[in-house]
Amino acid sequence: MRKIIIVISVVIVIAAGWSIIGRRRERAQPPATPTAYRVGDYREALVADGRERSYLLHIPVGFDTAKLYPLLLGFHGGAGSGEKFAGQTGLSDYADREGFIAVFPDGIEHNWNDGRDTTDAYKAGVDDVKFVRLLIESLKSKLPIDASRIYATGVSNGGIFSERLACELADVFAAIGPVVGPIATNLAPRCNPARPISVVGIQGAADPGIPIGGGEQGGFGGLGAGGFVESAESTMQLWASKNGCGVPPTITKLPPKVNDGTSVTHYEYPRCREGVAVEYYIVEGMGHGWPPKRPQAPRLAGPTSQNINATDTIWEFFKAHPKQ
């Protein structure tokens, strides 16, 4: 009888098309209710505008349906994937340690319609903002998510896209954390967030693809077909203005952790509305990537920095800034 039950369970899993790809490669019955989820990584999908959209869902250690969990969405860079971004950032391990649900969506043609109006997703007419809204609604319908603690981060094309989400889905997100992803120049004039939203950004001053002073991006490494971005300074000033923050920002040169040719300057704007915050970290000597992770193509992307940990910095900021 026990063998029969096991066989039936496996057939149900395969027939429903669900898979779990956690570190222990466990198999789980397809979730029908929140209690059906177990700890681990699930490959899932939904349909948005007639397209099947896939994503990687990480359920943290100690998952308890009686609790409400923060939700963090992580957006990969151009030519990337949700699974690669999860590995690049270590955010699933943070989710286990800190107790949040992490989701890593996949872009159409491996990129996002980020507001530059140049990426493959834009050319294909993909409404990624609508997809993200539908994805969050779907997740909230089957998981115990704290609506006041929904966050977005991303790198490069994914970071630029998170800026767009802050402009257009501020009613959903409490905060964003773009890395080497300033706001698109085409998007900046029409950025009208529905409410104040906290922003923390990290940018390398020696980035060969996303210029620290703004302008046309380099287009290397699958970033998309060029397009223009604002400077790091203009981006932080935009968010300070949208959030009613005071000026000027407090500027602090952080003490170096190691002597690797990089240094970090922290910008923090005072007295923002409704308890939000705007902070930026400009890293002198750093190129294009998610520090301290070494870029896959350092000759193209430039050096990383051991003087800032993007995952640490962003999650600590998110923890401190739920939606008020």
C-alpha cells in the first residue's frame, strides 16, 4: 500500500507540470493551497498577455503559513535569467536566514522593457509592468505575503527596470534597490509614482557600459540595443524630489574594508515624506556588476569592489523601510 501511495504522488506531480529544484533536489506535490508549499525552489509560470511567463520561487527555511512574509523580486540583467541572478546574488540564502520569500522572474528574450525603448522586450511589445503586477497578485493569492513589505531589486537592465517599477507600481512596492541601473532618460519625465517609495542605489563610477554621468549606454554583454540613461546624481535627485526629501544629501566617505582600488561614497537625503528614504552608494573604481561578485566578463565589465556587498546593503535597507 505504501508503494502505491508513493507512485500515485509522483504521477500527480508530473501530470501537473510542477517541479522543485532546491538544493536537495526534493520533489513536492503541486501546491493547491499555501500549506502545500515546502522549503525549496519551485519553477513556476503564469500567462500574461497571452505569453507564458516563468519564474523561480524560493520558499525559505522555517516557512510557516501562520506568518506573513516579506516578498522580494529580483530582476536579472540583459542576457540573464532568474536562476542565474539568484545564484549571482545569493538572495535565496538571505531569504533562508532573514525569513522572506524570494522570486526571480525571467524576461522575454532574456531582458526587460525597462523604459529605454530599445530592448528586445520593448520591440516585442512586452508589458513587463503588467506582468509584475499579475505575478504579485498571483503570489499573494497562494502565499502569506505581507503587502507592506514587497520589494524589487535588479542589476543592469533589471536595475533600470526596477526604477520603472517604482515609477509605475509605487502602490505595490515599498522600496527598490537598483544596482548599476539608473533611470532611463525616456522614462524620467513621465515618472509619476502614486505614493512615496524608498530607493537605495549602487553604481560604479568606472562602469564602461552604464556611464556614471549618464548618456548612451554601451550595449555590451546583452544590455540591450543602446538607449540613454540618466546619471547617478540625476537619478537620486529625481527620487529625492518625488519623495519630498530635503536637500542637500549627507555625503559620507565610507572607510575601506580592503585596498582593492575602490572606495565607497554614501549619499543620504533627509526628511523624506511618509517615512521613506533615498540613499545611494557611488563606488569609485568599480565597473559593471553586483559587488563583490566578480563579473563573468571582467574585461568588458571592469573591476568589482570588495568594499561593498550589494546583497547585504540592499536587504538591510529593505528591512528598515516597509511601506508606511
